[in-house]
Amino acid sequence: MANLNRVFLIGNLTRDPEVRYTPKGTAVADIGMAMNRIIGSEEGERREEVTYVDVVLWGRLAEIAEQYLKKGRPVFIEGRLQLDSWDDKQTGQKRSRLRVVAENLQLLGARGEAEPGASSGPSSGSGSGGAPRRTGPAPAPRPNPPRDPDLDAEPDDIPF
């Protein structure tokens, strides 16, 4: 039987990223996300349900999170679930925590939007428009290659 461990989350940061470094210098960032869901009852009442998730980012993703993410910022995370288990030193009890290990990060919202109404640095990844954002000068347009008149064909000349 096949296995699949894939998570897609879109939500807002509940706190600024907490970044630390391993002894070998790899960046590790912990972020908290909140995902809101509106639920309608049979009586027509609407209520909001909030789910909180802890996410860990490694390497370059952690550095991007530190640079561009702030509390309240919308973000898209793609990753996998990981269960951490340990013995609590104070109580001796077995403890566990389920969290998401991010494998991809996309900043959402308006370009440079850190919090509603605030501005910060440029976005990395795709924004709400779906196309990657570039931060450098626009690339020069490609010139059209010269046309070979022997290879040009009219639609009526094609035999199928």
C-alpha cells in the first residue's frame, strides 16, 4: 500500500519567526500559523473556528521567513507532518507533538505586505497573482530568430 504525507496550509502567522542556528550553521525557524474556517449552522448563524499549527522551516526557507515574515502575514506552506516524542525531564512523562516540516513557502498578500496596512521587503515565491515575483531589473526582450522561407508553411499547404 502506498503512503502519502503531504500538507498544504494557507493561514496567517500568529507570531514573528523564531530563528536559531544548528552547531553547523544551518538556520532553523519556528513559526505558528492560524487557519480560520467559517461554519454556518442550520439556524443561519455563522461562527468562526480557528486551528493553530506549529511549523518548522530549515535552511534557506528559515532565512526567508526571518527576513520577510511577521506576525499577521498570510503565507502558504507545503510540507509534511512530523511527530516528535520525548520524555519530560521534570515530570518523567512521555510527551509528543505533531508539527509541520515545511518544504515550500510562498508569501501571500500584496507585495511588501507584512501586516494589514504595513509594508516591508519584497515577496519571494508566488503571490496571489500566481506568477513568480522578480526583484531585479526586467530581463531584456529576446530577439525573434531569422525566418527561413523554405520552412514556412501556410495552413492550406499542410497535408493533414
